[in-house]
Amino acid sequence: MQEKVRLLMEETGCEQGEAELALELTGHDLEKAIRTIESLLRHIYALKGKFYFPEKNLYGLLLVVINTKTENILRLRTVVSYNPSLYENAPEMDWYALEKLIFSCRLDEGSIPEYTQDVEQRISDYLGQCREPLFKADAALFADIMNRFFAPDKIVSRFAVEELNLAQFRHLPAKQTVPAAAAADETAESGTVWLQVALIEDKSGKDARRLEEGEVILSEIVDTRDIAHYLAHLIGSRRGESMVPLPAVIRKIDVDKHECEIQVHYAPGIVGIARVSNDFRVKVVETVTAPWWKKILPWNS
């Protein structure tokens, strides 16, 4: 009995009394007890919203999923775009539908990938300083947090809160990985899709070991999974049955004695990974420059 209680607590994060009650209600059937606990625990909330900057014509969607019991942020997704249609979406939509919409909008024309990444990371850092109002799971308090985050810029926003039980939150697609990215995936940010890619060789290009983070190089998505084919179509790397070389920003390079592992960034949540010999020559499309969007962010002025 005590072993089942321990396992149930570890699996669901419930307290001992809750675990014991669930086991009693299900005749000590562990699987049924897990499903019972998942349907009963209601301390997960999705904070959902849309916003825009009237003076900059930028539009965004935001999703933050929190656990008010453990005071953890379980999901944080955002997108910022020039496309005003983003603001036509209602924040009252299902939280998972919003997450999928954000992911889709990140790949649409008008989105600002680097700006989105920067904002998402800074929101995550800022929310760590606002734990008390954040974990009250209140739409008005969350709107106030975001107004203060974007200050001195003014935003127009609308937020909603959706209460979830553990079972609803766990209805997520399993994270997919590829063999080449196995080591990186252990510490990867949640929700990132890792794709196996090949770099385009250029005999007059730059040695792989001399590449720098932030440079833009040409790559091909060679991953054979269905999700890879789908994403390749979305980001323009696939035309019919043919693969098209795609510019990608180098985000990380690991060099050992004989070869390099290079991670390239296509869009928020989509990362490619390739391994080449140190003397493999790659064409650099663009060298490191300061992103233009940093000029319009208050924290980079």
C-alpha cells in the first residue's frame, strides 16, 4: 500500500492524503488511481492573451501555463508579428489551440523570430520576479504584470484565464527527438523540435571550425520524420519532392578534435543540428551583425 502511495505521489505530484484517498476509491488499482488524481487536481491555470503596440504596429499572442500549487511555470509561448490578424483571435480559445496557433504564427510571413525569442526569454525572467501576483492566476493582475513588463511602451491587451486539471494539461504530443540531437535534447527547452540537417558545402567557403554564432549559412533538412516534412514545407525548405537550401542562423557550435556539431535556428521552437568535419567548408551568407529589432526594444536602448 505505501509503495503505491509513493508511486502515485511521484507520478502526479499529489499529497499523501490525496494519494491514499484515490487508491481507496479505485480499489487500490494504481492506474485507475492515477487517472482519478489527474481528473481531480485542479491547480493548473492557463493565462492567455493578445496584445499590440499602437505606436509600432506590432501584434502578439501570449500563453503562460502555471501550477499554483508548486508555483512553477509549465509553459511559456509567445509570438510577435507585423500581421494585425493576430489580434483578431480571442484569448478565450482552448489553451492547447492557442499554443498551436502561436507555433503556426511564428512561421507565418510578418513574424519577427529573433524579436519573439528575445521577448519570450525576457518575459520568463521577468515573471520570476512577479511570483506573488502571477500565481494568483488572475487575468487583471496578469495584464498589470505585462503592462509593467513592456513599459515605457504602451500596449493594448486582453487576457483570460482557463482552469485545467492535470489530465487536461497532460494531453500533449510527445516530444520528438532525432539521434543526432539526443545529447542536446536532454537539456533542450520544452517544446523545441530538433531536426537533422545537412550543411551545404562550398569549396571556397569557411572552415566549419571557424564559423561563429550568429552567422547565416545554407542548410538542408534531411530529417525523414513526418513532422520534419511538414515543417520543411512551412519554412520553405521543400518544394514538391525536392529539398531547397535554406538560410539558417548558427546558434551554437561545439568543436572537438575531428568534427563540429552545429546547431542552426530556423524559427522559435525549430532547431536543426548537423555534424561535419572541422575542415568542411561552408558558405557564409551573412556575417554577425546587431539585430535591427534591438533598436525598438526599451531594454536595449
